[in-house]
Amino acid sequence: MVLTRGWERLGPGSFFLAPPLWFHSRMLRQVLHEGLRTSFYKLGHFVANHPVFFASAPVLVSILLGASFSRYRIEENVEYLLAPKHSLAKIEGNLVDSLFPVNRSKHTLYSDLQTPGRYGRVIITSGRGSVLDQHHVDLVLKLHSAITKIQVHMLGFNYTFAHLCLLDSNKSCVVDDILRVLEELRAARAANHSAPPVRYPITRLQDGREVYIGHQLGGVLPAGREGVRQARALQLSYYLQAVNPLNDMMAARWELQFCHALERFQEAHPEVTLYPFTSSSPQRDFQRTSKVSERPLLVSLMLCVSLAVLCCSMRDCVRTKPWLGLLALLSVSLATLTSAGIINLTGGKYNSTFLGIPFIMLGHGLLGTFEMLSSWRRTREDQHVKERVAAVFSDCMLPFTASTALYLVTFGIGASPFTNIEAVRLFCRNTCISVLFNYLYILSFYGSNLVFTGYLENNYQHSLFCKKVPKPELLQQKPAWYRFLMYTQYNEEAAEGGDMHAYENHLLVAFMKRYYCDWITNTYVKPFVVLFYLVYISFALMGYLQVTEGSDLSNVVATETSTIVYTRAQQRYFSNYSPVIGFYIYESIEYWNASVQEDVLEYTKGFERISWFESYLGYLRGLNLSTSLPKRNFTERLRSGFLKLPQFLHFSDDIIFAKRADGEVDVAASRMFLVAKTTENKREEMYILLDTLRKLSLSSRVKFIIFNPSFVYMDRYASSVGAPIKNSCISALFLLFFSAFLVADSLVNVWLTVTVASVEFGVIGFMTLWQVELDCVSVLCLIYGVNYAVDWSAPLVSTFALGRDYTRTRWVKLALERHGVPMLQSYLCYCAALLPLAAVPSNLTHTLFRCLFLTALITAFHCLAILPILLTFLPPSKRKKRKEKKAADDREEIECVEVVDSTRVVDQITTV
């Protein structure tokens, strides 16, 4: 019969007054809308008829799937999670590894946090003086000796650094060149000789070799052009082999002993400060966020429970619903447990980014449950409980289902193979599972509990103690404390449509209806709200223009950990130079040709260089020979003369010779090492440098590639991080566009699109002003922001757009009265749950808190202030259209007008 009433509202005059296309589209939308409402009405009846089943089934499923936590596993590969899966840097790395194995040359391809394989690293800083003075040189060499003597017991043997270290071409352990510099300084002082000069960043050893020490000596005060007067910090790196699982296990144990040895040395020598770092530090500190978040998450849960119970409580002991506030959170918790069980059973692994999933479910579930409670308050108390529950489902489940579908579409796109960052893809996939079960459990578990509390209310039983509340005349004979606990308002005249304002005693309902609705729609308030919105847009634009990318691993690890402390020391003392960039010429070129030599020298100009090519040209000039020798002479002198000298012997690892078919030997491939001078914006400068050199490699005659392990994280990071939010926004827009044919008024989707765009623009701008960078965590929050904005604004805009026969201002007030209270309740509980996140000592949770808090705050500002103001003077129109019908007998007509009361819809028959 609902469809019949929807058809009759079109009016027979519409067949002649309305354009055919508009009429048919509107008729189709209304028929579909009423059909879906009827379907949910019947679903509500079905749930109300079987409440025990729908209350117990989710609990049993959650318990069964929750038992799968015995398969709980943690993802330990941070590069797998945070580095783009498909990037040019990985292709270049594979090519480089086929020519010059990266694992064997990682000591020359220095990188701050992204060095591959196993290693231990320590930064040593001096409290006073220079690390190059005699006392500190002795301490550093003593520390080096202690590190090399670290023993790892395994399989009945003791393994030291000499057994596990990375070997060079002479089968010796690879150690930093700064140690040889320190040994030379100590030997000179012991022999009372003048100390050899130390140059920076490239110095010369006593054997004639030139070595780069820019990443080994930091905080340098120059003396002269290239000399060092003082150095505040020194860095040592110890590279280990990990060629098989057993070797990797021994290396991991050595790293642990390495940290313990540094702690003991720090206690024994407080005059120096040590900052240790190992290859397992990022993974350990990334997962530590989960451990340090346990107590704040419990506090968050308790605060949210307390506030949810308070928001559902009122003075009336029968109509108060504290249990529904608790059960709303229980529904979300059961859905979380079920989805976690499915993830464990399907072989999924846990990582710290999953901490955001419960808050996404909380934001989605709380608003849906509070909307159901608000709809319950608008039903007639004289109706049967089943009818009231069916009316709640008919009123709330259609927008809640639509918003859930939007969650599944947007996060489903993020979980697709198009997403290039694995952490984002896994998060989106698991969020889809969680949101789906969140929707099902609210529909079943929460809906069935609404039936139970409805029976208590209809029987006038106490909502907490389930005791029958006495009639007013009997209650007056009881003590004061009993009257206080058993206070309620009996409605004896409900059947005759008596006073139905009992729920207006609720604090938030009274505040919204009596104060806020009149204040926000006041003519004198509107200009100030619009002005405030313009200020909001201005600041958001200012932040939007300053968005930066955050590919640094320190953005997703716990604070006050070895990774953060080491990174701070690295930025303070070693930020003058970039990571070492490998410059690889991967095909045979005419090195003997003067023009080719000029090209290669031109490409590497402006860098600090460790280059066999320049050293060889200097060697030829030192012999008074031309650098443009014939090919055979150039290659032969390189092999037989240059590479045989002790000071140039280490360049043998940088050149690959190949014998041609005619017997001649040619340089098939070679490499050089470049280091760029950087400033405080080291990461941004590396992005620009990487892009410039890549473009140059495409247009140059010399075919080369550049590589450093850190490029795997930097390359295409912006596009990889931004792609999920772009794809999700596009999919949301398409969904809103196509669903315009399903809603009763197409202007609803226009307003939703505008609201989402404004909210997302503000979140991006203000999160930048709050020092949040665009990384994988913030992008996930932005995807959630799209859905959160639709969640909040859809009921408000739909109620306003579908209203008839009243002014704009009146319908804005009615929409706020219906949906403003659930919004306030959801916002208060959600913010209470978010606040403990700010106290978690982790950069990941700081980003999560700031983005989610801004999303909630800006969305509430739009739905409770901006939208109500704009809807009072922008489409859709609310003109009351009066249509007169002429009858042959001129009899009076009777028109049924829907008058919206604050508690229910009453059919009032008026004579026109």
C-alpha cells in the first residue's frame, strides 16, 4: 500500500502539467524509493518476529571466528608494506643487481634507513671537543674492537663478526674507511709525527686511495677549502651476510647483541653518546605501535562506552535506553572480532596500520545505531513493537545501506590490484570485510535488541531493572529515592493521539529543538556562518598549496625508539650530503672518444664523485698521455696499468670487461658513485634530482641508469599514495551519479557531492597545516573522509529535499530535529574514542588521530552549520504549489496534508 500512496502523491494533474521525461524519471525514482522502503519495512518485521535468532547468531559466529587467533601472524617485511610494488626503481635495481650485485656493494651505495640486507650502524657524538681528537679516536677504536668481538652462540659454535661479515674481493671484512683514517691518526700521534690532514667529504688515505667519508663524518667545521677543523659526530656501519635462512638467523642475533654491547659501552663511557640502528629496527619500531597502543585503546573503549550510555539516557526510567548505547558498541566489537577471525583464517598478516579499522567501523556504526534510536523515538507509542521496529527499518536502513555500499565501493577500489602500496591495499581489503559485517550485525544484532527494549518500554518496565513501574497514584506513596528511580511519564491517551512529547525531556533533543534550530536559522546568524565558511576555505587553500609527501619510514614508527632517535641524529649531523647514487653505464660506449668523455664528465659535474673514469683520465694526464688514445691502447692500459696500482685496485669492482668475437677486450659496463650537496629539504631535493637524472638518461647519448636502495621508497611514491584516494573519489562520484536515478530527488546527490568535495578539501588543507604529510596512513583517512561525509550529510539532505508544503527554514529545522541529535551523539562518542590516540607515543597514531579528528570536526561543521544555512536559500525549492481541480458538480474536495510533528507524522484532514 506504500507504493499506492506514493503513486497517488504524483497527482493526476501531473499527466498534463509535467513534461513527459521529467515525469517518468521522477515517477521511477519515487516508485523505486518506496519499493526499497517497503522491503526494509518487511525486513524489520522479520527481525522483530525472530529476535532471539538475530541476537544470538552474530555472537556465536564471532566466538567461532575469534578462536582463529591462534593463527595470528605479523607482517615483518616493512619494505613489502610501504614501498611501491611496481616502480621504475625496482626495475633499475634488478638490472643493477645483474651487473653489480647490490648486496656486495651496499657499503658503497650508502642509504640512511633503506639499506638492504642485515647490518648494524651506530652514530657516535662527542659531548665536548671533536671526535677526531686523541681521546675520542681511542674510544671509537676501542668500540670498534668490542663490536668485532661480539659472539653469537649457535649450534654449539661461537660466531663473531669475522664469521658473519660482508667480504670484499680480497676476502676481508668490509669496514668503513673512516676507521682507517682514525688508525692513521693514532699511529701518527703514537710516533710523534704530525697528523695527516683529513679532508672532507673526500679524503686520501696513506696508500693513495681517495675515499668518500661524507656519511661517516658529521657535524664538520671546515678548516680551509677542504680540511676539517672539528667534527661532532662519526658513524660506523657493520654489514653482514644473509645468504640463507640460517645465516640470516645468526645475523639477526648478532644485531641484538650489537645493541646490547652499545648499551654497555654507553654506560661505561658517558662522555660520548651512541645512537644504534640495525636493519630490524624499522620493523620492530613499526610494530611497536601496536604494543604501546593497548592501554590507550582500552581507555578509548571505556570513554566511548560511558559517553554512549550517557547519550542514550534520560530522566524517564522507561524511555531511557542506556543498554542500546552499550549494545551499539558491542555490535561494532562483534563485527571487529568476526572480521579479524576471517583475516586470520585466510592467511592474512597483521600490521600496525590496522589500528585505524576499528575507528572506521565506529564512525560508521555509531551514526547508524543512533539514527535507529532517533527513529524509534519518532514512532507512535501505541503501536505494537513489531510495527515500530519495522517503521525504524523503513526509515533508517535505506540511507544506511546506501552509505555502506559507498564504503564497499571506495575501499574496494583501494583493495584492487591498481593500488601500488601493499599496506594501503591490505587495509582497504580488511576494511571492506569489517564494514560489511558491521552493517550485518547492526541490522541483526542491534535490531533484535531494539525489539527487546521495545517490549520493556511498551510494558512500562524499568530499562535497567526490568521492574514494572507503578502508576503515578501508586508511585506517590513510595519514598523519594524510589520515586526518583521509577520516574516515568505514563501516556494513557496515546490511542487518541494525546501528548507524545515525552522524549523531548532528553537533553540533546531539547537542546536541538528549543535552542539550536532557531539559532542557526536566525537571519542575523547566517552572515557570520557564511563568513566563517569563507575563512575556512581560505585556510584550507593555504594548507592545500603546501601539501608534502611523506615517504620517510620514521612517519609510521613509534616515537622515542631507536629509529626516531637515530633519524634525528642523522638529520642533525649528516644532512649535508645525499645518499650515494650509483651511476651505471650499462652498455659499451666509446670511452676513448673525446666527445663521449666530455658527455660523461658533463653529466657528473656538480657532484662529489668517486669515479674510476676521472681517476683514469687523471692517471693518463699524469703520464703526459692523451686521454683520446686508440681503443685498443685505452683499454689495455686501463687493464694492465691503471687497475694494477694499489691506489686504484679497488676500482676493479666498478668495471666489467667482455671479450668480443674478434678477440678484443671491451668495457661492457661500468659504474661511478655520485653524491649531491643537500640542504635541510633533503628529501624534496632528492625527488627533484631523481627526476632530473631520469629525464637526462632518456635523452643522452650515453645510456645510463641511477640507483640507490632508497629510490625504491621514493620512486612514484606520490602517484602510488595518491592513486587510491583519486580512484576512490572517482568511484564515489560515479556511484552518486548513477544512484541519482534511485533517490527520490536527484538534487540530493548534487548536495552530497558538493559536501564531500568541501570536506575533503578542508581535511587535506588543515592536516597539512597540522604538519601531517601525505603518506599511506593519511591517504587511508582521506578515503574514509569521503564515506564519513556522505554518512552524515545524506539523511539531512534527503529529509530536506523530500519535504513538501513548508518553507525552507521550516524544513531545515525539521531535518535538524530528526538527524541533529544522532549526529551530536555520534560526534561526542567518536571524539571521546579518538582522544586517547593522541597520547600514544607513535607517529602513526598521531597521523591517525589528527586526520580522523579533522574529518569528524569538519564534517560536523558542514552538517550542523554550513548545510542548514545554505539550504535556506539554495535549491531545491520549497514553494507550496496549490492546484485547483474543477469538478462538474462543483463539489468541495478534501485534501490529505501531511503535518510533521516533532514526535510522529499525523494525518490531519482539512477541508479546502
